[in-house]
Amino acid sequence: MDTINSASSEEFLHFKLAEIGSGVRDETAGIVVIVAEYIRDWLWHLSLHMPQSFGQYKFSPVHILRLLDNVENQLTPAWSESSENGVGNDVFNIRNIIMWTLERLQEIGDVVKVGTHHWIPAPIRFVKMPDTERIFVFGGVSNSILKRQLPKLRYVGLGRYLLDVEIPDNMRHESNFWQSYTSWLGEIPDNLESWIDELKTVVNKHGGVSSASFADYEVFVSVPEVRRTTHKSWVSANELHCTREDIFLCRTTDFTEYFIGQIKNGQLLKELPMGNIDRQWLQIGLCTRHGLSPLATLKDTKIYFSPQLPEALRRRLMTCLVPLPPIEGRQQYYVSKGSLSDAENVYSYYGYQTKHVGGRQSI
């Protein structure tokens, strides 16, 4: 791990990103990538209990405070200059961004939370992405260690990958190194249209008769004409000037409960608790069903999604894009050169359309 006291923030960013092999050209995205690498590196060294052959290690869980302290102490000298430029403000507080980045690494499968306060590196495994020759390498190991065995390792988004032909023969046929794409990705609807149809049937059969009044709940706007006239994502029920009978995503006005409502002529007929239904998938499916295209809004090198991405889709896109700490609740992603087409291939399959706003750079 580098000593960075003598380097300016900008010099350190450029040096470390080049060392990692990341093509990021944005300060905030660069900080996220570098923090991710320091987390992997420190967690590896703090937890390694008994080194064995490559890919076969024993780890002892590391308390979160010990991990945070070590990463923060290592990065603080470089952060001091960034703080003066606004990168170290409340939104980008160094400890907050370390914790936030750790959670993103947990999402893609590089680290594992053990109990309430402890973490360990995830085991090394290869995941073949569909419709591509890229084999992503997941696990809580820093690039410097991985490249000793996998010298052609590349970095994109928060992920690392090899081409299929670059997998060493001794690992290609070792089942312990491989994880299926579906088990890594997590639960995802096979067909959103059919899934929404099935939900409507469930609401018709098992939904309870609603006693809610207009003052009790709000409705997610998935109908184009209502979105155009209100310019809102959520409206009170009496603003839903829609004569169609269908299911909609609803929530109580205190935002504590979400449910699926069967609505006709603005009247809530039946309601069904969400249970284990993913709210983001429901929003995407309803928008598509009602003719309101989900949007991937791109401005320069930043992109954000409306509706927000479900967990599985976030996980997949972090192998193309660098997630950025949310500002005022909006989650954005950095798009590096050449990664937009890969990301579009993923999110367009689920109905998202790219909308270019303002200046458009060649990425």
C-alpha cells in the first residue's frame, strides 16, 4: 500500500488509477475506484489467516471500525486537498464514502458481511457474462495480488475481467473457481410483461377490498399522460386522472408502506401487500405496461435512471459503470470511454431508453 503524504490529490488520483488500470477521467469516480481498491487491499491483509495456494485462503473476520480506520488513515493525506475543492464535503465525507463503497463491493460480490459488524473478502470466482467474451473476476483481492496470477486482468466500472481465452488452463477446469451468471446476478423477472400480468391476476384473486381514502395514499405515476401533466413521479390518488382499470404501485402518505392497488376511474378497489416483490422491478414493469418508457438520462459522462435500478440490474451495470455517491437521493453513474454501448445493451433489454441532455461528449 502506497505512502501518499508527499503527493497532491490530483497526482495521487492519476498515479493510482493508472496503476489499477482504470480508464476513469472523473475525480469523484476516480475516488470511488481508488477507495474500492484500498478496501480490497486492507481487508485482504487484515483478514488473511493462513496463505495457501492461489484462490484457497483462510480468513478471519475484520471488525468494520478496524477496516475503516486503516483505509481512512491511508487516504486522509490525499483527501485534504480534495476537501478544499468540495470533494471532501458532507456528501463526500471520507469515512462515509469508504462505507458506501464497501457496500457497493458487497453488492457485486467482492466482500461478505459476517454478522453485524465484521467483514471478510469473498472467495475468488469467475463469472461468464452472457453475449460477451468477458469473464469477470469477483472476490476481495486487490488488483496487485490478482495480477500476479492473472497478468492480463482489466478494470471496468467496479469490476475486473479477462477474455475467455486468457483464463489459465489450471483454473478453467476447476469448478471451485466458477460461479454461474444467474446465481451471481440474483433474482430477475424472465419477462416483465408476463410478470405484471401474473401480479394483476394475484391482486384480483387475493387482494383485499380497500378502505383507503384519497388522503391515505399516493400512486406511482406510470401513465404517460399523467406524468406529462403533473411532472411528478408520485401523485395523490385524486390527481390520477386515468380511466383505465389496472394495477398501480401505491404507498401510504407517510412512506412507511407500499402496496399494489387495483384502481379504476381513480378509485382504489383492491390492495395487496408488497411482500417480497421488488419495488423497482414493479415500477419498471408498470411503466412499460402503461407506455411510459423508463429513462437512462445521460449528461456528459454521468447517467442516472428513472425509475431507479433494481438490485440485480445495479449489480450488472457496475461491471460497466462506476457508481457515484448519491446527491439529494439521486444515484448517478460515471460512463467511461467505450462503456456506454455495453451498459445500453444491458438496460435497454428492460425497456430503458437513453436520453441525452445538455452537452454530449464522445464517450
